[in-house]
Amino acid sequence: VPRARCQAAIVSVGNELLFGQTVDTNAAWLSRALADRGISVLRRFTVRDVEVDIQEAVSAAARGVDLVIVSGGLGPTPDDITTASVARGLGLSLTADRQGVEVPQYAQLLTNPVGTAPGVLIESGQTTIVLLPGVPRELEAVFEGDLEAALADLAGPDAGSVHHRVVHTTGIAEPMLADAVQERLYRGANEYAAGITLAYLPSLRGVDLRFSITDARGGKVEERFDRLIEELNPALVPWRFEAEHGDLAEAVATALERSGRTLAVVESCTGGLLAKRMTDGAGASKVFVGGVIAYANKVKVAQVGVTDEMLEQHGGVSEVVAKQLARGAAKRLGAEVGIGITGVAGPGGGAGDKPVGTVWIAVSVDGVVESIRTHFKGDRGSVRERAVQAALASLYRRLMFERTED
Ligand code: ATP
């Protein structure tokens, strides 16, 4: 009888998880590892190191699934009670093996190649219950070792793995992006979209679209992603960028290198964040020459060449000053491209027509300066992060637009 697609649940055990002292990375890792093997996780529980709590969670987790993975509390110390609790909950007796490890009746031990506590596998009715050590390195080693073969049997030969493709966007809010994309999904792209699920993953830097498909028979997956994304592309192209690790700074560095230009920056309200982003990746020295943090007006004047008249007439947060910063960056630091950023990051300092979150960004390419005025929501950190991202996006689009016009 062909098995239906295998389904699983995860129980994480440990007081420290509920105190918030330890982040439950095991559950996330397990979800991904199971998905890669064609097993979907339906629910997760987190409980204290308390016998009844563990037993109740395991029995609730086991309902209707083929596999329950329990992580944590397997060690030899008295506070490690997972094995005994699960065994008693299932009505299984415990015996000590030669090493003194407590083993439930009928259980199979899974070798732990990097620690002391082995994993435990128990068949209980329709459900396989697996106990793994809490230390992430140990959990992963047991999973990828002895457990792997057992999972292959469970998932069956027809189970496919889950494939993902991510498209990065920046500069458009999630609801607007979703509108544009969904409309195309339901029209032309419909025929390619079958079986592909789409998740919108927003952050301060933009929205990633993650396409996923479970592939039962192998092959054609990449081609299907390509065709679907091609269909959606008109809605994505103004916002989309390509970078291996998803960082727009990486995409900007590549675009600069292709165009044979270098970049210098002058930052006021972002205090060096843009320079940091540009230098986060190795190899930035090919395209990034450096920057000035022109926070005080006297630095804008003396170091970058902003004029006193403009500061007096328009104020530090203004289009003219942003443009002078961009031009000054390129000229003073010797680069073809200059970026200038000036704004009100907050929480104080906003007034009248320049409320908190107002940021002017200017980009000079071969002496031609373009500027944008933006208004970002959020706290000081968010405004600065968004401003840097918007500056990178402006430059990226200028370089890409110029390329398509070649
Ligand atoms: P062992 O005794 O073999 O070291 P154990 O199963 O007893 O393993 P725990 O005592 O539950 O493991 O946890 C040991 C450490 O592992 C914790 O202090 C914590 O740092 C980490 N850890 C436990 N559970 C998780 C989890 N769900 N996600 C990430 N880290 C975890």
C-alpha cells in the first residue's frame, strides 16, 4: 500500500527554552531537515523539563502523524528526564544498558558520534517516536547518522524533497508587491504555478519571495521555477535584485565592477552604516574606496565642500545638501560614483516639513546627480537601515537601467 505523504511533529524540551534564554534553533533545523527529506512538520510544542508536560506534549504531537521528534533532556544528569518520561507515558519499562544508559523496552538506540547521550527510537502504534539530544551539534549528528536510514523507510520511495527558489525585492511594501504578483499568478502564470507555494518574507531591507515545491519524481523543478518567475517578472522587475546571499550591497558591488566604476560615500544620519554594508562582504575593495561621516555641519563644509550658504538657506537635511554630499564624495575621495545621505533619524529633531524619518539620498554617477526624498517609518535604527537600503537601491537601479539601455 503506498503510504500517504509522511507527516511529523516536533517537541522541544527544556526550561531554558521557555525562559527565553535559549533560542529553539533545533526545531527550525529539524523542520528544514525533515522538509528536505519529504516529511512535512504539522505542529511543534515547547515544554518544561516536567514529566507530565513532556508526556502530554508527546501524546498531543503524535495525533495523526507518522513521526514525532523530541529534542533535549537526554543527558545523564538528574534534570534530564525525557527518556524516562516518554517511556512511562507509553507504558514501557526501562532497563539500563551496559553503559548505564536508560533504554525503554523495545527501543532502538541511535549512535551519538559527538557526545554521550545516544538518540532513542521507539515504534508506538502508527507513530515513530525519536528522542534526540538537545545540544545542536549532537542532535544534527545523530539525525544525519543513524536516524537517516530510518527516515528513508518512513518517507517511502515516492517522497520527494522540498525545493525553494528565492527572489529578492526592495523598495516596495509587501501588500503592494503581493497585489501585483497575485494578479499575475491568477492570470497568465496559472498553468506554471500548480503545486508551487509562495511565501512573502518581509524585513527592513525588503521583501523576499520564496517559491517552494515538493517534487516527487525529480527533474523539471528548476525549469518550472524559471517559467513561473518569468511570467511574474513584469511585476517584479522594478524592485527585483539578484545577489547570491540576498544582500543588495553584494548586488551593487557586482554592478559597479561590471560598469568599471568605484564608489565613495558621505553619510550624515546613517553614521557609517552604508560604508559598513559595502565592506561587509570580502572583495569590496575592488569597488569601494571609502567614506566620510559628515555629521556636524563644519565637517560637511570643510571635508566635503558643502557651502555655508546652502546650509543656511536649506538646512542640513535638504536636496541641495544631499547633492553636494554625493558630488563631494566622488570628488574628494576620487571615485566615479558618490552617494550622499542626510536625514532625520529621530526620535527627536523632526519639525514642520522635515518630520522624523525624512531622508534625502543623492547619487552621483560620472558627475550626474539624481536625488530622492524618502520618508521612513519606525525607530531610529529602522530609519537608518531603510535609508541605507534605499541608497543602495537607487544606485543599483541606475546602474542596471543604464545597462539595459546599452
Ligand atoms: P547532553 O546531555 O547529551 O549534552 P541533553 O539532551 O541533555 O544533551 P539539554 O540538557 O536539553 O541536552 O541541552 C543542552 C544544551 O543544548 C542547552 O544548554 C542548550 O544550550 C542547547 N539546547 C537544548 N535544546 C535546544 C534547542 N531546542 N535549540 C537550541 N539549543 C538547544
